[in-house]
Amino acid sequence: MKDSGVELMPHVHGLPAERCVVFLSQLREEPHNTEIQQAQISDEMRWEMDEFGSFKWSETTVMGGVKFIIRLINRDPFAFIKNRAESVADILAAMERAKTADGATDIGLGSLVASVAHGGRDLLTRAEELNLRLDHGDDMSTGLAATAAWHLQDFGLDLAAGTVGVIGAVGIMGAGFIKLLAEDVRKFLFIVTAVDDRVKKLESELLLEARREKRKLEIVVDTKFHALAEHKCRLVYVAHSSPNAPLKAEHLAPRTIILDACIPPAVAFRDGRHLVLPVGCGVLPKSAAPSGVGIRLGLGETKDGPVTYGCMIGCMIAARREEIYHRIFPVDPGYAKLLLNEGGAIGVTHQPFPVKEEKIREFIRKQ
């Protein structure tokens, strides 16, 4: 079954006309956001957290005719990763709680929540029983990250002239970013944990498509971060990070631009030789910004509205559509662009770079 170029898994039940997205996330582990969250957790939230294992984090709001609520699971991300079976059970319990307490019709899975549950596949049976639709929302996050790369191209970065490195190249967001930029880039460096069948499949698909369209494309695969410097990557997209193996300045060629899509940020160094830009987030205009989204999350605010995660925005926009399918497959370029267009129609834009355009242009000129 196809829709907007996306292979879909049908959701067997009909959905009610009024849609309510409950976005499941978890307590963050980085100190800054932890302090923000702890200061905002009320006694009522603590009671709900102790009683049910999850609690409502944002106020119920409406954007584009869709109700939206953020519900946090009482588990930090590292514990989530280490205890897979228990983590899936926590997600299932939170889904059931959201259906009962919030009237959920759609469940938005944060990227970490989705990855713990194999992108949502481990949750499908229970979702069907509860008549809930699942969406990981990473199409929008990946589309926003690609938009950042296209902005850099507008600022003078020639994506076809150098090597683009992608850390986490075969993950949902890494592979999606690569597919979105495939027509612009002539050489990719895939940084992966291991060279397995997923890597070979993605590589063969991209090369076959390039030959079909008579485009030049070279793909190099490595498991070491030092390859980024060896291949003189001008642009590096960080779609996956590990506290045990952080990206360091020594891994990079001088004056590399890094697009950091990780929450918490994967790139902690600021040595002046590189340009680190956050991506994967979006800005909601003040006229449409859900109350509690962005500001309560501690992500900041711009003149247009608060900054919020792209996956949250993606789930909200997807719920506006009429299709009744689970969207838990890897990011699809066609659907990502569709969400970008629909987001643009209601005023969602990419998070402004924290560096002025003139400085970015100067940095690119001196690469």
C-alpha cells in the first residue's frame, strides 16, 4: 500500500473525527534540562508519576484542529536503553494510560522511545487492541535537518564539492537524511557501528538510484570517527550519539560544520575551529504555538514562537491527515517533504541557527 511514496502499515480500526496526539517522552539526563524539568514538576505530577509511572507534562492544547499533550515516562534515557523489556512494558503502560486518561487517538513516539521498541513494531499488537495509531515523528525531524543543510548550501556550501559525513548512517534519521540529500551530494562517508546487511542494502539502493538517474555518487563506509578527518568532510551530520563514544574535535578536519540532531546534544566541544549547529527542531509561530510546548521544555523561544522538537511537530501534522495508518517505518523523503510543506503552511519553520548568516557565510568561505 502506497501513499505519498511511503510504504504504510494499515491500522485496522477506524479513527474518530477528533484527533488527540499524546507524545510519549522521558525525563532527560543532561543537567540543564534536568534542572528545568525538576523545577517544573508539580506535586500533582509527582503523585501521578508515582501512581501510574507516567505523568502529563504539557497542558492540553490545540494546533490545526488536533489536540496535543506531552506525557513523560518516569525513566531516564540511559535506563531505557539498558532495560529493553522493561522499557517496552513502560511504554505499553503509558499508551494505555494515555488512551484512558487523555482520550488519545494517536501516540507520538520520541526517537529514543521508538528505538527501544524497534521503531514502534514491538507496540503494534497492543496499539491495535487499544485502537491507537503510532507515529515516531522522525520524518519531520529529518526533514528539518535536511532543510538546515539546504540553508547552508544557500549560504555558499557546495554539497557536491566535498564529502558529507553521517554518524549513525543506517538509523532512521541518518538514512532519511542521506536519502533527502542524495541528489545534492556526490560523496558520502557513512560512520556506522558495524558494516552489516543494513549498510550494504542502503549503499546498493543509493548507488542503483544514482546510476538510474545518471548521477555521480561515491560512498565510503567506516566505523571510526577519525575517518571524518581523513576524508576531509566539510559537513558532518550527527544522527546518533553515545556517551561512551563522543565525537571530538580531533576526529574532524579543520573548519568542519557539524549538524547536531541529538537531544541531548552530541557535540559538547566549542573550540572555535568548527561550527556546531543544532538541527531537528522547529519553531512554531506564536499564533499556533501550543501552550507548554517549547518553553516548558526549556528549549527557548524566538521572535516567531517557542522552539520544539521536530518529531513532536511531525506527529501533530501527521495527525491532521486523513490516512489511518501506523507511520513507524524508516523516514521516507517524499513524506518528509510533504510534512515540511504542510508544516510551512501553518507557519512551522526551521530553528534559526544560533550564528548570524554573515558569520556562517564567512566560515564557509574560509573552509
